[in-house]
Amino acid sequence: MTPAVSHIALASGFMAGLGALLAGILALANRLLHVPEDPRIEQIEDLLPRANCGACGYAGCRPFAEALIAGETEPARCTVNSPELNQEIAELLGVSVGSRERLVARLACAGGTHVAATRARYEGLKSCRAAALVAGGGKGCVWGCLGLGDCEEACEFDAIRLNRYGLPVVDTDRCTACGDCVEICPKGLFSLQPESHRLWVNCSNKDPQDEAQAHCEVVCTGCGRCVMDAPEGLIRIEQNLAVIDYTKNDLASPVAIERCPTGAIVWIDDDGQPRKGSSARKITRKEPLPRMEPLPRV
């Protein structure tokens, strides 16, 4: 055997021995330092919906189960689960189920194509985010929904669909309050609201009344009728838009919506659908507003 071959064989043997030694150390460390997993984690995970939606504040159902075991949260933080299964989890852990009101996604815009004007024809990627980068997307109301469905695509629970007027409609039974629609909307029109927030301003436009009404028939005009009719302090007008103080939500009632001339402020009924007041303008148009031709392209 030549010296070179001898050196290679010696090095190979040394590396093999070192590898075996390190493997042995790791195996011993794993045996000595291993912390057995609490079997209740699997039990709790089986009682959770496995939606991994993040509505509880954790990355998924398993991290939430681990946090429950550690006493860092309460079963009721999972608002997607049924009350019965949350109670079963509480009994398994010997803790209180806790309480947390269910959240749902709500859109602060009612400006579908049949009531909101278009000032430019957008041609490009079918995406609200892409359209918003190009002159605001072409809608007359720069505050309004662009209706290209980013929220519908982002929702993994099929809780959002676009209606015939290009406006997102939330199925509150399917909504998990994951917040994906909130993050994806370039206009910031979605928010997560407790179901008890029945009084809702279905508009985000802060333009002066004349300018706002020129672009949308259901816009909030800042007229103040809702402020006058609601209990003191419940509603105020800021930048031409009605704003509800939900710290006084126990004072809310449908009375505040009755004299709204455009129906911009609504009451959310038990089925999750908005109801306008008796003075709201009746919209009978079923087709999109006629476009002014020629429209500029954006």
C-alpha cells in the first residue's frame, strides 16, 4: 500500500469513527432529553375543526391545542368550532370554556355596478390589487369596491362570492374570521366585526356630498339624520361619513337607519343580511349603470 492510499484509508476510517461517535452522542441525548408529548394534544386536535384558519390567534389547530394544554388560552377562542365541542374540550382539560363572541367579515361598501358609476375602463390582470395600482381601478368612487374578486379567491372557506353586480357577499355561516379578505383588499373595505355589531355603515366614501353622490347612489352623504335619531354619542360624522362608536353598542337599534335617504347605514338581521330603513331610496335597476363612451382606458 502506497503512503497516499494509506493516508486516505486512515482519513476515511477516522471520519467513519467520528460519524459513529456523533451519532451515538445524538442518540443518547435524544433519549436523555426527550420530553414525551402530552397525549391530550392529539385528543384536543381531534375535537377542533382542523380549519387552520388562524381566527383563534394561533397559526393552526395544533398550536392552538398546545396553547390550551399550556393554559395560555380558552376553548372558546375557537369561534369556528361548535359550542358543544368546545365544552367537551373544556371538560377534558378541566377548565372553563371561556367566552368569546363570534367574529364575521363585513364589507363597508354597497356600490355594485347597478348603483356606482365607472369613470374608466380597466384592462389588465383581473385583480383588485393590480387595478388599484392603475389610476385607482377605474371606478368613479375611489373609496369603493373594485369587484374583481381578490377576496373571493383568497377565502379558503368559500365564504365570499361576487354577486351579479360585482360586489362581495359574505356567507356568515361559512366565515371563520380568518382575516384573509381583510389583508387582500387594496381599499381596506373588509373588517372583522363581532356579530352583535348590527348597526353598520355600508360605505367608506369621505368625499363631500355632491362629489360622492355623483359617483354612487347608495353613498353616505354625511347628512346627520342617523346622528339625530340615534342615542347621543352612538353615531358621529367624521369627514362626511357616519362613524359608529361600538363602545356604546348596547344602545344600538334599527331606529338609527330609518331616515337614511340612501340606505348607507343598515341594520344586520339575524340571517347576516343588511336591512335598509324605510326612507331609503328604492333601487329597482337590475343592470349595470350605462357607461359613458368613450371611456379612457387605464
